[in-house]
Amino acid sequence: MKQDNSTPRVSPYARISDTDEERAPGLDRQFRTVLPLIETRGGVATREYIDNDKSAYKPEVIRDEGFEPWLQDFIAGHNDGIAGWDLDRIFRQPADLERVIKAYCDAYFKQKRPKPVLWLPSMSIDLTDEDGQMIARMLVNIANHSSAKTVKRVTNFYRDEALKGNVFSNYPAFYRNQDGSINENKATITHRAIADVFAGIRPTAIAEEWREKGITTARGGRVTGETVRRILIAPGIAGLVEYKKELQRDTEGQPIKRKDGGLIDVPTWEVLCELLKPKPDRRRPTKALLSPVLRCSLCGARLVRVRRSDRYFTYNCQSKDAGGCAGVGISGPRLDQQITALVLAYLDQPIEPTEPEATPDTSRLDEVTAKIAELMTAYRAGEMSGSIVFPSIKELEDEQKKLRSQMAQQVRKMKQVMSVAEEWPTLAFERKQAIIRELFEAIVIAPAVGVREKGRQMTYNEGRVTPVWRQPFSS
């Protein structure tokens, strides 16, 4: 069959890497060369294909806005080829070139379509010809090798800078400005999230509140629970240097500190990371407002929510198999109403400022950590034997663990989830639970005594409920 020699429909393509602009000016500069090129060579330009802020070198990057749609459109017969400012704008990975060669050859030899074109200002390459394929492969491999050397050089530079405490990033953390400095508004949001985690609120609930307030990720994306978790466990929040997702350490094995600082101290961050460790077997949060604090007066076991109908439920002591006595039950809606009234009364009262507890001295923790590093250095240098070093390190590590535990307890006391009574109806469910856990050590439920009808107590007795406050409060 004779080939069709009609005017080729050529797709103008432009790509640029590492930009945070909505449309980088470099793309328009490329098109100012590519569009006249298509016209002067007798082609007609189809739609423009653009990859903004996309690398062609990194194999894990999918150019799903420009290159991939163009290739699929070519295979479907919507264009007869591509034109670019330079070959390295289109190809940096040999694998991408081979995919195009295969598509071009299939279109030309099997489908008898017009000869596909690859036009550049410096040359035209016939990818259906073996010589053209060889030239293209040589040029792409050279570009790939050049990119690899550049990546190595840049990686070494930024790693060296990181070891000095200088951290550079095209996409700074949520609470930082573009230059790495702390963004005060987002720092306040992050501090609140930290306090919420210590108060027992899950990252997914924090993310839901952020979405309701219109808070997005650093790049303007949708916030999820995993987003919040990653923000809070990143070493940079404690002012530590992280490079290529690894915590950087000095020759003594100590974490290197960022020159632009962080939001919290290292002990607080370590406790935070422990709390935010993924727990695959974690149970779903209870739907009952009071379950975390309710206790049976007979056996001390936790009371759980038992659904009775679409509108009614009870709190019941767990079965004997589950560790309870099954001897106590109480109306869920009425108990929620009673405890909510106590909470609102507490939130309405004027609270006098209390003297802050003394913060544990972190100097001893730093001293112990430094001593462990000194002993390991002496051991590696052959100055001290293992029989002396490792027992000493074991003692120091025990003390280190104790000091960190004390720090964790202090941090937990710093949580601030309190609100005002007017806000209560609009608060998220988990925040209400967190406030209740902060107010009550436990809420003890006594067994019912009195006349029952069809297995249900006829009247609700508030006297069965004994709130155990964490701080004295008279309602």
C-alpha cells in the first residue's frame, strides 16, 4: 500500500524540571522556537503537550500531563509525531525512546500510516530507520549519562551542606517558609496538632479539622491523617538535619542540628514519634463518647457501648470472657447528657492561672547521651575494652531511658485541648473525647437498685454515677 504523504500533524512538546510556578516561563520560550519550526518544515501544529515541573531523567517520575498523553494520542492516530526544543526535553531515559521507536515502527510499517516525525531545531531524526535509531540512542544515552553526573554532583553538594546544618529544599516542610525559616502562622497550627496528639487525638481527626478550616499541605494538596503524621515525625520539626529521608549524624554519631532551628526539642520529638508509630492492629476508635473513662464499680472493668436500637444504646460492663463481670449497665444517652452538663459547667468556670511545673532538666540527658558517645569512641579507638565499656553503656542507657520517660510525662502534662462551652456543639467527636479524658480520671458506674420493667430500669438515677476528676471541681 502506498504511504500517505499529506501534511504531517506534529505535536509541539515542552518540558521543564524543578519549578514551583504554575507555568514556568521556560515553557513559553521553548514554544517560541518549536511552533515556527513546525511551520517552516511544512507541518501543522496540533495541541500543545506540556510537562511542567517534571523530570525526564528520574525513572519513577511519570510525565502524565504531556509525554504520556502525546504518546497515547500518537498510537491512536491523532498526530504524526513530535517536535521539541532539544532531544533531552523529550528523552532522558532510553526506555522512553524505545517505547517511541516501537510505536513509530508499528505505525509506519504495519499500519501504513505517514512516516512519523521527530523534529528538533538542530536536526530531524527518522526513528523508523536503523541509522536514525542509532543516532537517537547515542544522543539519549549521552544525555542520560550527563544527568547522572549532574545528580551525583548536586547530591554531594547538598549532602555536604546538610552536614554543616544547611538544609535546602524546593518543597519546605508545612511549617516553614520557602527560605526554610519558620512560618509563624503554620507553626501555631503545628503546635496545636502536637498538643492534640499528646491528648490522644488521632492524626486522621486532626486532618479532618484542618480540611474543614481550609488548611492544605505545603504544596496546596489535600491533608490526610498520613500527611499530619509525616509532618510531625520528620526530624526537621526538632531542628535536626534529614537528607534523602535519613537522619544525618556527625563523626561522634550525634544528630546534626539545622541552623534554621525547629519547633520542639528532641526529647519531645522522640516521644511524639513513639506515639505516632503505625499500629496495624489498632482497634477502630469507639463511637461512644464516654467509653474511654467509664468503669464498673463492682470489678473495675471498662464499660462498652451496646446498641439496643437505632436511637438507643446502653453502656454495659464487659462479659466475663472479656475481663468484666457483666453486672452493670446504664442508659447511654442519659449518661452522655449528665456528663456533658458537668463538662460544660467546668468549661464555663473562670480558671485561675496555675504555677507551671518545673520542666525537667535536660542537661543531664544531654550529658548522658554525650557520655555514651565518648565511651563508644574510646572503644572503637581501642582505648577501652568492651568488658568496661558495654556495662557502663548499659547503665547509662537505663538512665537515659528513665530521663526520657520523665520528659515524656512532662510533655503529656503540656497538652492543651480545653475549649469553651460555646464551642462544644461544634467540636469534633474525638476532641470531645480528649477533653473528657483530660477532665476525668474515671467515671464509675454503680449497679442499678430498684424496680425494673421488661429488663429496663424505669427511672434514671444520677446517683449511680461517680465522676473522679483529675483536678478538684465542685459542680
